[in-house]
Amino acid sequence: MSNYRIQGATGEWEVVIGLEVHAQITSASKLFSGADTTFGAEPNTQVSLIDAAMPGMLPVPNAECIRQAVRTGMAIEAEINTYSRFDRKNYFYADLPQGYQISQLYHPIVGEGQLLIEKDEKAGIPEDKIIGIERIHVEQDAGKLMHDQHPTMSYVDLNRCGVALMEIVSKPDMTSPAEAGAYVRKLRSILRYVGSCDGNMEQGSMRADVNVSVRKVGSTELGTRTETKNVNSVRFVMAVIESEVRRQVDLIEDGGEVVQETRLYDPDKNETRSMRSKEDAHDYRYFPDPDLLPVNLEDSFLAECRASLPELPDAKRTRYIEELGLSEYNAAVLTVEVETFARFETLLGITAKHLGKPESEIATTVANWSMSTAPGVVKSLGDEANLEYATAEAQAAILGMQGAGDISGSQAKEIYEIVLKTGREPAEIAETEGLKQLSDTGAIETEIDKILEANQDKVEQYKAGKDKLFGFFVGQTMKAMQGKANPQVVNELLKGKLG
Amino acid sequence: MTNLTDLGVAAIRNGVANGDFTAREVAEAFNANVAAAKELNAFIVTTPEKALEAADAVDADRAAGKELGSMAGVPIGMKDLFATKGVQTTAASHILEGFTPEYESTVSSNLWAAGAGMLGKLNLDQFAMGSSNETSYFGNVTSPWRRPDGANTPMSPGGSSGGSSTAVSARLAPAATGTDTGGSIRQPAAFTGITGIKPTYGRCSRWGVVAFASSLDQAGPMAHDVRDCAIMLGAMAGFDPKDATSLDLPVPDWEAALNSDLKGKKVGIPREYRMDGTDPEILQSWDNGIAWLKDAGAEVVDISLPHTKYALPAYYIIAPAEASSNLARYDGVRYGLRDLPEGAGLQDMYAATRAEGFGDEVKRRILIGTYVLSAGFYDAYYTQAQKIRTLVAQDFENAFKECDVILAPTTPTASFGLGEKSADPLGMYLNDVFAVPASLAGLPAMSVPCGVNSEGLPLGLQIVGKAFDEQGVMNAGLAIEERAGFTAKPEKWW
């Protein structure tokens, strides 16, 4: 249970949150037409006759969108409905040419599922928590009105009209802004793993309707909720909840009543305002779309969907900890984003091959490199770094040399700097620039002998028990070797000679 | 020389193929008849040049020894519900007046590909809503038929495909397309003494056909006889990936398989269709039909379709419900009529445009449809109606365990005078009482002329078949046609 409480004049309040996330399905064409879905095209250049609702035009379902919704459902361990159906939601608006949105009210394609949000004490999530998901249904997006193009007229861009969305409806299981934020982040991570939505909230390919109600701590009844529409970042989702909770508590404590209504969030003022109340809510007159047959999913299709699912975030994190021996922190950071784990896994694979060692043995080194060393070098170089040179091959070559003891950690960094600036081969750099550590026992032994000869007194003192002097001999040797000797070899040789 | 405009599809196709006459001669003859029949108001737009263009292409193909299509050289009328590229398409409404599509409906494309040409766009009830052709924004179509009482009362050609029925019956076209949602091919065919078939739902693509009620709308041919219908339906039908409800089945060669020998076939006679108060002349024509089918070798069996009386009320919930949503796209934003009063906002524009652009019958059905779908009424009306629809379909399934086709009257009355029923919408709706059950069940159904009543007006008999069995329907239709010997023609008065 979250410990998020709101201190009111009459006592403590808690919040109940449910989210409806609209996620644009990644697909080349729209849900019911062949029109392109690329973001940012010139207005009205991606509009088919169907999207414009010309007389006699008919929708034909895009199988890829169905497939992506099913895969998403599987990724949240949801029940997949082998029978689903499309319904029409009827209302008039200029961005909705058909006069109805094709959606799924009565028989959604995905039923109940769940996702896990991880404990994050700093953020106020004391333990792992399962958030229930009510359903996922597939529907058409609307077009876009542009009010800033003409002093007295509004323009309509239908490029987005008919693009496939999944509406992912959570249960009212969240009890703090932090949980809601974690839920959206986790959901986005899963969608990106699955590849069913790019999760890009700035471009609007993922947005949330935030349902909020408050109640006195200890009460089991739900308060009246408000729904704040189209919130387009994790930060705003959390801000909406904070502001809405405050508003509702103040309202009730001042003797007022929360009205069930739709609200809009104004990020500049950080407040929500009323859009329309339940009284003037539309009667959408939902009914099954007679242009479309029910969607019946066959076992072979479901099997194909399941087989195509990648390893998902929770499983990957567990594997990183249990099989690769990574710390919880490293595992968590590496598994959030697809790009991050993909980079890590590629590098780990190539490096292990270079060294002929099992991945588990070098995973921590590679994780540290890709989470901290490599980004550090990139950052310090700033504009000088050419990221095209930051190939997995080059980095694996460096990690391989380091793992073999040919170069030191600081040499690895230096070599990587040169790689990023010039694109030269790491091995060639190490050779040419003298960035190698010596493991040649003969050369080191010669130097050690000289040093011991010149410091007879210290040798005596060491042998008499002054152990600390060992560091002195190491330092002298490294200095004589101009820092290029392999410290491990130096240590071993010194130990042998000093007895 | 043969009067070319007396010929039907098969005769024209064969004559052109044999070189008895050219396609151009045929097109010119029908163009002339069309031009001389303005009084009937069967066409909203005439396209004589299109008819000639298609005819010339056929003549050229023949001269070049190319294989000719199944409709080669046949000029037809196109119901103005089918989108035709570059030719105004209105659904007989003000709201689409002046709308010229950039696309061609699948059915009309198929017909042009088979060698047919277009004489023009045929008048109809507005958005195909009506049974008398009195709801068109472009004025009613007048039937070429008249009662021989000397009163010259203008008669209804039926609806909604009244332009089609008039054009074929008055020899303005050898055949025409129709669409049938709850009888709109069969009833006008019966009223004008022609033949028309509504195929199984999904046989003809709905792509590019202005929608009335999507789950019921089905295109079909209207022509002089069964053979012509078989030829034309073969050209119209076929799987279309652009229509999600299209049937993915091969199109049989119906014409080649026509066979009026019904030995071994069973014909069901639904007892519930023998309703109280039905015109005795209609009942007599039904009895004649039964006798003819027996004569053709069929066994006649009594069957029951117990939910028949609920079919019409259910239809008048489902069809308006779908229509209320299908017609939402006519909003003045992108095409067609826009009424933007001074200082009006979006909602005002919607209201003004739709008030101005839709006729009374269309508004009535939008209101009914909106009402039955609204919160609190949905379950009581729409859900109940869907249950009835399922029961009606089950009635047919059960009946077809005992018979191969069903014989019934097409309509409860013969044609009536224009204006005689327009003040009584419910009375008008009753016209579809025999036609609607097959529509709800999506089954193929045909009307063939079977004689004239005591007023000299044509009557039709309806044959309903199993899903996908257009052949069985047409074979029974052919058996009636051969025995009815229907040769009556309207006297030319226009």
C-alpha cells in the first residue's frame, strides 16, 4: 500500500487512480484503410477515400493492427478474446468524417491482464505492486483541428484520422502519483519491447486519460471521479493527480461536491479545468459496426503471436540478476529501454567471444562499461565524439584487450577517446600510441632487480615485517616502467623476489 | 427490322456478337428512348455519350476479333446509389446534389469491364428509403403502367429502385442495376412487370454504393427475364477485398446452368404469409404459381416461418439504426451541400445543412434510428430486433431442411397511385412485409412477373432460396416465367 496521504483540514485523505492509456499501434497503414501513418507529413496528404468518409466507402481491418493488439495483450498476461467485435461510437465533430469512431465497446479484443511496478522507496513505492488491467480495445484515432491558421476559420488535418490506437484501461489500483508514473513508464517499456507502439508521448503516440477520486483514509467507498483527458507525459500525469487531488480535497472540505466530469490539464498553470460535465455528456449510441464482421482469432494465429514475443522486461531483469550476476540496480537500468539492453547484449556477446569466456564472467565489467565508462567518455568529448565510431565491435575490442590484461582501465578510456575522434582500430591505437601495459616478465624483472639493489635498506625493513613497504616497491617499479607494466605481473614478481 | 429497344440482355449480347446489329445501333436506340421519356423522370442524369463510348469499344473489339464480355454491347441504367467516376452521384438527395465521385463502385466497374455501357443515373427513393419512389429530391418517378380506367392516375413504380423498374419496363434500358435493403429490387420489379433478383448478402460488393443499412444492402439486376438477370448478376457479383462483408466464393455460371425442370425439388409454401386481409388477387396469383411449379415437376410442401410477423417491425428498427449512423457523414464539411448561416458555428452548420439536405422520409428514419440506439432504449429496441433477426434466419434454416426454395407473393398489393399512400408511412412500410424476412436472413430472393390483376397492373411472385443458391432461385423463377407467359407491356403514353 502506498503511503501517499493528503493532509486536509478535516483529516487525512487518500487517492484512487485509474488510467486509460491511448497507444498508437505501430503499423505502416491505418486501422481500416491503406493510408500511410508517418508522423509529421504535410496536412491531408495521408488521407484515403475511407478516412475522408466519402459516400460508399468501407472499412477493411488491418490484420497487423489486430496482431499487435494481441501481442500486447499477451505481454501483460491478459486474456485474449478469440471473439471480438467493432462497434460504432456516434458523435458529430469536424475531425471525425464518418460521424462515428469505430471502437470496441461490447467485445474488446483483450480482457483482464496486469503489470508489475517495481518498488522504489525514494519515489514512495515501498514494495513491488501489481496493477490490474481491465481491457485493451482497438479503435480509430480522430483527425486534428487547427485553429491558428486563419482568423475566423478552423482547418482540419485528417492525416491522423483512422490511425489505429489501443486503449489500455487500468483498474483503479493506483494510490499515488508515483505509482501512476511508474505504471505509465512500465507500460511504455512493455509496448516498446513488444514493438506495438513507439511510446513517443511528445508526438502523441501515447497519451493518458487520468481518472482521479479521493476519499478519507480508512473509507472503502470510492469518491466521485473526474477524468482529465489527453495528458501527454509521465510528469504531467503525476502533476495532474497532485493538482486534482488538492482541488478535490479542498472542494469537499469547503462543503462542496466533486462533479463527475471531463477536465483538461493546462501545463502552463499546472491546473486542470472543466471541459464538460456528465449532464452534457454525449449519448454515443454504440452499436456493432455493420460494415465489419466479428474478429475470430484462430489458435494458429495466437500461437504465432505468442512465439513472436520477445523476452519481456520483468523476465529480462530477473535473468540479468540471476544468470549474469548483475546488481539489481544495473539490471533495472539496463532493461528499461530496448535500445539500452540491445546495446548491452550485443557488446556482451561480442566481448565474450573475443575473450572466449562465458558471458556471466564478464557481464558486470561490460555493464559498467556501457552504463558508466563509455557514456562518460562520450560526455567528456562533447562535440569531438563521432558516435558513428561507437560501434559494438570497437568497444568489444577494447574490453577484450582490457580483459586479457593487455591494457589498463585508464588506457581503455584513452583508446576509446581516440576511437571516437578518429574511427581508428583499437588494437592499432594501443600499438601505435604505446597504450599497452607490459606483461613481459623479463623486462619487469630487470627493473625490479635494479630497484631492490638500490634500496637494500628498505628490503631489510620489509623482511623484518614492515609490510607497507610493498606498495613502495610496486610504485617504484611502475614508475621505472613508465606506468605501462601490468600491475598484476609486477605484484607477482615482487612477491616472489621479496620472499 | 427488330425493334432494338424491345430486346433484352441476352438478345442484344447475342445479336451484337453475331453481327446482326452493332452495339452503337443499340445504344443509339436506347438513348433515343431515354431522351423521349423525360415525363417518366426515371433518370436524374443521362449519359448518352457514355453509352456510345462503351458501344464503340465493343464494336471495335468485335471488329478486331477480340473476345467479348458477358454484357458486351448492352447499355444499362445505373441506379444513382452507385458511385460513378466523373458522373454526379446523389442517392436522389439534395445533400449530395452536385457530388461527382473520383471513384467507380466495384459493381459498376465490373459491369463496364463486362462490356456494358451507361445510359444514365436512375432516380430512386432518397437514400433508397421508400417503397413508392416519392421521396426523391429530384421528383417522383412515374410508372409507365396505368390503370385502364381512363383516369390516367400516375402510378408508383415501386421503390426504392423505381427509376430502374420504370426504365426497364418502359424500354428505356434493357436492364438496370438495383439495390435491395428490404425489398427495393423485388417490390418495384413486381409493380412494373419485370424480373429482379437480390442475391445472397455479400455476393455483390457494397464498395462505392451509398450506404443505407449496411447489414442488409445488396445490389442486384433488374431486367426483362430470368436469363437476363442471370447474365447480369454474373457480371456484377464477385469477391471484393475492399468490402469486409464480401463473400469469398467463386461466381457460378448461372446462365449456363439455368434449368426449369424442377423434378426432385421441393417448394415450400409458408403458411404465415397467408395473412388476413391479403388481396384475393394476390392469393390467386400465388396459387397459380404453386400449380406452375408442380407442373415443372416440383413437390409442394407446407412450411412454417413462425417469426414472420415480427420481421417487419425488427427491420424498421435495424435499418433505421444503421442508417442514422451511415448518414452521419453527410455533414457539410467535406463534400455535398453546405449551409453555413451568417455567423454560424460548427453545430449550427450541421443542423442547417442536414435540415436543408435531407428529405422528410430520410429525417424520419434518422430520428427513428437515433431513438432506438439511444441510452436506455438500445436494449428494448435494437437488441430485441437483433434477436428477432436471428430467429427469422433460424426459421429459414429450419424450413430449408424440408424444401429447396420458398414461393410467396412479392408484395401484398399491386402498384398504387402516386400520393395514395404517402400520408401513411406505416401503410407504406407494410408494402415490404413479404420482402423483408429474406433481407433479414441475407438470402437470395427474386421477383418474377406472373400476370396482371383485374386493373391490368402487373403482379410478381417471389422465390426465396438457400444462402448461395441463386441457381435454385433462378431455376424456379424460370419455371414460373415459362408457364406464366407474361407478355403484358405498358402502353406508351409519355
